Amino acid sequence: MTTLTTPASTASQTAPQPLFERAIDVLACPYCGGDLRSDGQKVHCQGCAKTFNIDSGIPQLFAPHDPEQQKGDVTDIVKAFYEENPFPNYDDIDSEQTLMEKATRGVFARLLGEQIPQGALVLEVGCGTGQLTNFLGMHYNRRVFGSDMCLHSLRLANGFRERCRIKNAGFTQMNLFRPAFKPGVFDLVISNGVLHHTADPLGAFQSISRLVKPNGVIIVGLYNKIGRLTTDFKRFLFRITADKLSFLDAHMRNKNYNQDRKRAWFFDQYKHPHESKHTYSEVLNWFEANGFDYLSSIPKIDPGPFTDEEKLFMPHDRGTSFTRWVTEMEMLMTGGKDGALFIMIGRKRKS
Ligand SMILES: C[S@@+](CC[C@H](N)C(=O)[O-])C[C@H]1O[C@@H](n2cnc3c(N)ncnc32)[C@H](O)[C@@H]1O
């Protein structure tokens, strides 16, 4: 696998991340919620006096979901999986230019990059190897934190950030159920492809939604219950054929992917130890119950094509339960492309 970390002996490996120096006030102790201060070597809680290590420049602010948890807890199992299989793979991305090219090939990252308001404070929860965080952090007038529980992924993320000197991105280890940030501070919280890998997706949504400030925005990407039936079927086929039919997945046939990228995709889609699936209507209920108004989605649930000009942060029609079901059936009919992930965007009400 291509790694982007610099050798362990270089000074930059342990250098504090500039964004943390500048924005330490938005951080909070994941145990007591107290203010955090850093001396460059460790992070100290001013409330409960706990001390947190900094590994390769990354504050280790991970707190277990439930201190009484049994071994075999979903968080532990998923964490071990991603320590072994960081996602997404960095393959041939070795510069700001190549990351920018990859990110802007996908409509979601490109529209986000264009439409996030000037000066926004952004948090990506479950950033994996941090490609989106690093891409968004290249903008001069924006501060973007990436958080994940997997240290291996974060080292790749922060290694890339250091190499490319991306000053407006910063990474921390964190369990989304025990956030290391103060409530109500972010203009935008993004969590794409993450909540469905937890034992309690609604609880996870509630946890991260508390970090959004009034009038701020939340973006969640989840596997779709209907659209992902194709993936479920392929997983079954691969299992009974000892993965001999893996070429049935279009990503595995893609000539532009190297072996590492194919492996990262295959494991994430077909060998994952835990996933759940969700519907548009279910997430609308989450929004409603937690004080968010629906803005938009990918794929769209309102009539009309998704264009390059789509306004992600403008209110769109939420459709009916029937039109939402039709959208999900379309996802299925088009082969559950890209794992049948659907993205929902909502704005937090002011009161
Ligand atoms: C499929 S990857 C998605 C990575 C990235 N968001 C993307 O779209 O490419 C899921 C990520 O969620 C992280 N994750 C899962 N449960 C988590 C938790 N409880 N706290 C923090 N991160 C978590 C995993 O470590 C993993 O990196």
C-alpha cells in the first residue's frame, strides 16, 4: 500500500498541527467536556486533569463508547477492522494537485468545495484517511477538522497534510459517541459512510448533531436499505465462491485502480464486520426529531435531474414516502452504484 507518512525520525512527524494551535478553544475533553490545553507534547484537560498523548502530531482524544463495555463491542471490532484496512486508499495521490483532481471528479466533494461559505468551521466525523478534510482544508478561508477513531488512517491523513503543508486542515483521534469538541460550535458537520458502521446509528447521529451550531448544517451519508440489495447479493456470491467472482464488482474491473485501491474497496464493501442500512424517510425522521430542516440529498428525492449547479444548502422538496421509495428503487435498478450510499443534508433550526 502506498503510504504518505514521512519517516518517523523527521521532526515534522511530531510537530503540532497549526489548526489545533489556532482553534484549541473549540476542543473539549471527551470525558468531562472541560477545556483542553496543549503543551506541544501532550493535551491536558483543565476540568478533570486527564492527559492525552499526541501520536505523530495527532491528539489521541479517543474515549471508549462505554467504559463498562464488553470485549467485542462494535466500536472495538470496527476500529480493529480499519486499523487493518484504512479507507479510502491514497493510491496515486501524492500532491495537492492529484488530490484536487480526484476530489473534483466526484460531484459531492466538488460542490462542497464550491459552496461551503467563507470562514466556515467544519468537522468531518469518520474522516478515514482524510482525503475530503484535506481537500476542503486547502481553501484559504476555512478551518476543517477531521476526526476518526482509527489511528492508522489518521497517520496517513496527517502525513499527507504535512507533506502538502495544508494549514487549514487538522486531524484528531476521537470516538464520535464521545466527541472531543464543544457542542454547537460547527457551521458544518459531515459524516459520510460512517454512522452505519456503529451499533447505534440514531444515537451516533444525535451525538454529532449536537456539535452543529444553530443555523449550521449537517451532512450524513448512509447505505440505502433498498439500493444496497445488489451489494448484499454480490457479498453472498463472493462468499460462496471464495471471492472468485469479485470481477462482478465494477470497481474490481477498473483499469485505473491499482491493487491496493481495489483491496481497500473490496474489504470495505464485502468483508466489513458491521453495517446497517437506512432509508430517506428514516433520516428525515431523524432530522425532524433532532431539530433539523431538510435541505437536499444525493441522489435527489425532488423531481428533476441532479446538475453540476445543484445548490446543496438550499431547501428542496422532500417528496412523499412514495417518491422517496421510487428514488431508492432507482438506486437498486442502476445496480447500487458506489455501494448505494445516499447523502442527506439538513439545517439546524435556530431554536
Ligand atoms: C467507510 S470509512 C469512511 C471514510 C470517509 N468518510 C470516506 O467517505 O471515505 C468509515 C470510517 O468511520 C470510522 N468510524 C466508525 N465508527 C466510528 C466511531 N465510533 N468514531 C469515530 N470514527 C468511526 C472508521 O474508523 C472509518 O475510518
